[in-house]
Amino acid sequence: MESVSNGTNGVHDVQVSAKVPRRRFTAVYKLKIVREADGCSKPGELGALLRREGLYSSHLVTWRRARERGELITAPKRGRKPNPVDPSAKRVAELERENARLTARAERAEALVDLQKKVASLLGRPFPSEES
């Protein structure tokens, strides 16, 4: 019996399968499955439905809860929710940020002038604004 090798002292070539992408179900599909599941009345019908579709019972539970909340009728959009702010409030916030930035800059400038006055007085030289 011969063994197939890739030429590296008896180590066999092993292929690694790619990761399967996560399944995504549309709201229409979820609603269809939930309705079909609600119509199952005989023993074993629900299990057969889940096996046929490749689903878990937890999918069904989650989708039924979503239907009760009304989320399956209009699928919620993914990602960050838009902030319902009117344009004037946005402009006010922008101006407040600008005001805070300029106020901080003015305070730094005043602190530098005070520092310069103190250094000038320590060195015995009058500050230019005190001479006039």
C-alpha cells in the first residue's frame, strides 16, 4: 500500500476549508417561516419545517418575538441611527463648540501675558504695556 505524501517526510497535505459566511435572513423570509410554523398543527410538522429550512427552534422563537414587536413588517436598519436634530440646533451646537474653543484660546493667551508680566517684574524690566 502506497501513501501519498507531499515530499515532507510523511506529512500529508491537509486542506483547510474556508470559514462559512454567517447566514442572513430577510424580514420577508422570516415572516414566511413564522406563518408556516403557525400553520403546523400535526405532531412533527414543525420539526420537519425546521429541518427542511435548516433552522433552529431558537430562530423561530426570536422571529416570533420580533413579529410581536412589529419588527418583521419593517425590518430595522442596521448601523448607527440618525440623530433627529433640526438644522438650527446643529448650527447652535457648532457655534457653541467654536465659542468654547475660542474662549480656551483667549484664556491661554491671557495666561501667557500674565506669565510675561511676572517674568518682566522678576527681571526688573517693566512690561511694555506698563511703560505707556
